[in-house]
Amino acid sequence: MTNIDKAYTPETIEQRWYQHWEAQHFFQPSDQGHPYTIMLPPPNVTGSLHMGHGFGFTIIDILIRYHRMCGMNTLWQAGTDHAGIATQMVVERQLNMEQKTRHDLGREQFVEKIWEWKTESGGNITRQLRRLGASIDWTRERFTMDDAYSKAVTEVFIQLYEEGLIYRGKRLVNWDPVLLTAISDLEVINQEEDGSMWHIRYPLADGHGEVIVATTRPETMLGDVAVAVHPDDERYQALIGKQIHLPLTDRLIPIIADDYVDPAFGTGCVKITPAHDFNDYAVGSRHQLEPINIFTPTAHLNENAPQIYQGLDRFKARKQILIDLETANLLVKTEKHQLKIPRGDRSNAVIEPYLTYQWYVNSKVLAEPAIRAVETGEIRFIPENWSKTYFQWMYNIEDWCISRQLWWGHRIPIWYDREGKHYVGHNETDVRQRYQLAANVELKQDEDVLDTWFSSALWPFASLGWPEQTKDFKTFFPTNVLVTGFDIIFFWVARMIMMSLKFTGQVPFRDVYITGLIRDAEGHKMSKSKGNVIDPIDIIDGVELETLVNKRTNGLMQPAMAQKIEKSTRKEFPEGIPNYGTDALRFTFCSLASVTREIRFDTTRLNGNRHFCNKLWNAARYVLMNTEGHDLGLHHQSVEYSLPDVWIQSRLQAAIKQAHEHMHQYRFDLFAQTLYDFTWNEFCDWYLELSKPILTSEKSTSEQLRGTRQTLVKVLEQILLLLHPVMPFITEEIWQRIAPLLGKNGPSIMLEHYPEVNDMLHHTEAELEIDWLKNIIVAIRSLRSEMNIPPGKQLTPLIRKGNQHDHQYFKNHQALLFSLAKLDGYERLADDQQPPESASAFVGELEIYIPLAGLVNKADEEARLMRDMQKIEKDIQLLQGKLNNPNFVERAPKEVIEKDQKRLDELVSMLEKLKAQREKLMMI
């Protein structure tokens, strides 16, 4: 037999095969067939592979491998994003360790330092993608700061600017006072924190009364320009239009009426601070109120605040303001209050709504054709309900802030002269030519860079060479499908659609497949702070317990949290994480890819899918053992196919048909289930067992032996081809062993054709006969189990009644039936003949009896069942006691209660089965 190991060890084959595929350029487009393109959502160059990446990238690779095998000219376009803030922070931290800042280097040297870091350390995630088996054409890898890509970014900016769709304006942005830049909503984490609600008196200017205003941010009071009430709130009707004293200042501000105010919240009076609150900004705009900014970029109070507070940090100012309010008898009360605090995902600083000049894109103009593309079905979302999210955002789109106050990124291609007049161009030379500027006109480029989402929005076409009309752009654009998460439908998906339609006149992709969010087994979001993050590479390679504990607790500032995470990790993985291998992980991802919003990742499924790999491996060993060196009848007609041979070929056609249907519908979970069921249940559990009597019987003819051996190899190869998109490594390893048996010498399974349905091999009668045979065998095996009869004990069942087919099948398939059911014969009873004391089963109209004389001691068997029942009843009582205890239910974590309830349900089910077995025994 071919030298194939007894046990499947993924670590010995995976990297070897990947290196071979990449070296042989198998991932490159074939230049044959219709183009099929998927863009890799470019991960941050600073990034490491997480479970969300692993899930989404596995789905993409399944699609790419499937369509490659279907004969399409496939391209998986790869690349990484320059990740402005994240990358700049990595290099700044390195400088900080040297007691330096970027300002010590200056902009040019700092950017050079980042390029050095990118060259040395920026390839981590691409190495991890290779470990995942991603069949990416690495020769076309792009980086969003490459020269060619940067040229495309600049070209888009220039065109939009010249059409009046990019402008500079002063508006509120999310401002990070630590990083000193505007950031996007996606980079803001709103988290519940304990805070306070302060109730403050605002005296009326005429001295006749006051209004009470509740706020969670008393320091921003110094920037108030009004107090608003609801126009229908009878309590304040007489006050609308009056002036009030703004506490701690010498300013008067008006009381205004606006529908924005909720009369039922707080006192029904809302302070309006347009320069420091997004909702207040909208109210101020409606009432033509001039915003007053009281913060510096570092969130210290500026010259617009009273002098005594100027220069104070915002939180120190808060404390002093509260003291001063209390001293002035203007602080009515303080209440504890839970509120959402916006923090920067990189700096963890509290984000300020901040009024500043930035560059904006007029998004409404670009959104109109993008909305139509989805409305008309030119682009479709899968699942379809995500189109509602898309429309909700697009119908209410606001102008897009595209400038960032960073050094790393695409610098805004605007130059200013001394008078502040600005010019646009690819570079300073281009600017001077465009605007006919003399050499002595001093120009200075804008200091800001573009939002990374701006350059990412061009990914589908810029990565293919646009604005040049390259061969790749003409061939592979528009792309076929985008695979991404729902959290960036607006930030990335919508903007790619807008930009592609604007600059190419075409949609960027036809389908948008939205993946669910990967959570842990209890449904919690995976995060460092929860200590439930699993590294996909740890699943592939395995990791020792102590290493895993260190990875999960490293960097945690709170000892109590670290101890809690260490305890939960040791409980979840008492022996660490075993090496499951890439194929088991990929199959698990595929089987979880349903249409749900959230996906629970349970490591027990990994165990099951690792067993599936072992099952496939052992099936291959069985096939090779029984076919290598034997005549398979491939080159002559003297072949006879047995009933099991005809049956498995027929069932294979059904599996192939379902596999194609599920793939085209993006139902990867059903695709995986179909192939799992056929491989494990029908091929391994049934066909391999059914083949044994034929291969071992002295009565089998040469023609029959050839038929079964040929079927074993051909069906196994079809299984490998079907599974290859999901499990590339194990299928390649096995295929290389069996392909020569079929006269094939292709370089790789991935270059073979994906199976197609052969209707000529569909055989309804064979399926009916084997189904009958399986039902009889299962019935007899169940009786053995219920009566505790040893599985190897030869039996002679009695059969009664049944129809003509039952008796004909019994006669025709004795060899298979006797071998698999461990029978040494059978007797047929007359319809009115009573059987002796027996265990019985019914298959359709057929009655099967197994006489118990000499097989089962009824008293002993009843005693065994009673012992088992008593033990289970005791366990049920204990669990019911816990779950009926209010103290336990109130204090125990939800997942513990769910686990106990599930166990209780299992025990009740087991008890019912045992009771049924006892009742059956007592009836004998």
C-alpha cells in the first residue's frame, strides 16, 4: 500500500502543500473561462488574524476554490490597508521607548521610519493568511500607500474637488484629544459607565424665577448659547423668548422652543451647546445660534471660558465648576447616573464633539446612484434584510469628513499660497502648471491626510490599476462578490459603491454577502477584557495551557480581572488547546456560516470536525488497502456493479446537486452539512461496510470485485473534489495518493474540475432497496442495544407479515444482511403464528422478532435498567432543586443556568428511553 500514515497529522502536510501551491503559481488566474473576482477586505498592515478575519477569509477562499474548479478565471485580489492611526501609533510607541516623539524626527523622517517598520514587521497577517490556506494571488498584492494606488487616490480627490464635491468647512467632528485628530464613528466605542447627573439653576435675567437644567457634563455649560424647552410644554410657555443668566459667566442666553426636547426627561429644560454636542449643533443651526468653542485641541479650556478656568483640563475644570456652583447656591442636586461614554478605540480617551475646519465630501450627490443600484437589484445583499440597513444609512447620509490630523497617510493634495488661497494637484509641479504659478510664488501643502476609508473606498478598482485601463481592470472589474461584516456596510460597502459608480460607471460587485459576528460559545463578544479571545493560529497549531493563560492576561491592568480570566481559561481549556489543524477549523467556520446575525463559536464543534478529518483519512486508508495493486476495470467492459455500488453512485449525484445549489445560494452551512452527511453517514458508515462482504467473499466474481474497487476509488475522489474548497490540505494529500489509480497525473486537486451531476447514475430502485436494507439492519442493531445483546453475537431472527418486496429483498440480499446485522439465518413465520418470548421491531409492515431464550436474563436486565433509572432520577432531583432555588437563579450567570437546564433536559430524555426499554422488556 502507498506509504500513508495510520493517523492524520495536519502539521506534517499543511505548510508543505501551501508552499508547493504558491511556488507553482496555482493561485494565479488561468486566463481561461469567465472571470470571477473577489477582493480581500484589506486588513490593517498592523493587524493579526482574529476569529472574524478567519471566518470571513475562509468563506472567500471557499468561493474562490469552488469557482476555480468550476473552470472560471478566478482572481482573489490581496492587499493591506495602511491603517493611518493604528500604524502611526505603533511606530510612535517605539519612539517613546527611546524617549523620543515623532516631532523629534520631523514629518519626513517619521514617515520613513513607518516605511521601515512596514518592511520589517508589516507582513504578519499575510503570513497568517497563508496558514489559513487562502489561495490568494500574492503576485498581485497591493498596499494602499503604494505609488500606483496613491496616484488613484489623488486623482479621485482632484476630480471631486474640481466638481465642487469636496469642500473645506467648519463643523463638529469626533475629536480625539490625545491623538489630536478627527476620527470616524467606527473608531468610537460607546460604553456604559457610572457617572452623575447634576441639576443646575439658571436664573432668569429679570430676577423673577429660574429654570433647572440637568446635565452630565457641567464643564460644557460655559459654551451654552441657549436653554431649550418643548414648544408644547405648558410649564415653560411663558418663559419662551426670555433671557437667563448663564451661571459662572457674565453672558445672557435665550430660552428657545424646539421639538428636539423631551418634556419627560429630567426637568424638560435642555442646555444647548452647539460646539460640543452633535444634537445641540443641529438645534443651534435651526435657531441661527453662533457656537462657542471652549476647548483647545487637547481638551483644556480656552480663551472663550472665564479666565479662572482657562488652561484647566476639562475634568479638573469640571471639579472646580461644581465647587463654584455649590458656593453660589446654583447646584440643586447630584444624582448617580449610568451613561454612555464615547472613547477612542486606539487611545481610550473620552472623545469630544469638537468644532474645527476639516475637508468634506458632498455625499448626497454620490449616494443617489448608489441607492438606485441596490433598489434595481444591480447589487443584492445576502441575506436580503441587510439592504434595509444600507437604505436607512443612505437615505439619511451626511457629508463625509475625510481629513485626519496625522502624518501617516495620503496627504491631502491641496497647496496654499501666502494669502491662504488653495490649489489642487498631484504634486507641487502639477499645481504650478495647472494654475500657471510663477516659481517665486511660495506654496505649502496641507498638513492633513485623508481618512483611510477614503482610500479603501477605491479598493475594487484602484487595486486593479485604475485610473489606467490595465488588462486586470478590464478583465476583473466589476468583481463578483464582496464578503464582509455588517458593521462596515456604511463605512466601506456604501462608499465603494458610490466611488465605483462615480469613477467607473459600474457597480464594484454584484453580490454583498454579509457574515455574522463571531461570538464565544455563550454568545459574548470576543474581547481582550473578557478574556475569551481565541487566536485562529492557536486552534491550528495548538497551544499549551500556561501560554494561553499568559496571552489572555498579558497587559491587563486590573489584577482581579486577570485572576478571573485565568480561572475561566483553566476551566475551559484544562489541557490547553490541541492542534486541530487548518481543515478542521475551516470546516467549522463553513458549518457555522448561516444567515444569522451572530454566530456562536463552540470548540466542541472543532472536536467533531477533527474527527471528520480522521474519518476521511481512515476511509482513504481502507480504499487504498483494497484497491492498490488490483484491477479496477478502468480499461475494459467486464465490470459488474453491485447494488451498493449503484446506490452510492446515485446518492453521490444527489450530494453533488445539493452542493452546487447551496453554494450558489451562499448557504455554506448547508453546503458543509450536505458533504458531511454524505461522507460520514452514507459513504463511510454504510457503503464501506457494504463493500466488505463483496471484497471478502469467495463467491464474488472478478467482475464484481472490479466494480466495487472502481466505485470505492471513484466515489472517494468525488468526495475529495467536493470537499476541497473547504478542506484543501487533507483533500490534496489524499488525492495525490488515489489519482494515479484512476490514471490521473494532474499537479493538484485544485486544478481538477468540480463534480457535476450525472443523471445517468441516478437510480431510484437501488436507493429504495438499500434504504430497506439499512432499516432492517438498524432495527436489529437497536434491538441488540436495547436488550444488551453483545454486538458480535450471531442471531436468527423471525420475520412475520410484510409485503412482497420485503420477502423478495430478504431473499436477494442475504449476504449483505447477514454480514452487517450479524445473522446466521432467519425464519419466516406464518401471519397467524405467534413468536416465542422475543424482542420485536417493526419496519413498515414487516415484523422482526429476536427470541430471547439463551440471550437475555429478563430479571438481570430489569435490575440493570432499574439501577440506571435510579441514578438518573437522583441527578434530575439535584438539578431541579438548583433550578427551582430563587437564590441560585438570581445569582448564577446566565450561561450556567442554560447549561444546567440543557443537562436536565438530556437526563429527562434518557430517563424516558430507559422507561420505554423497561416497558418493552416487561411486555416480553
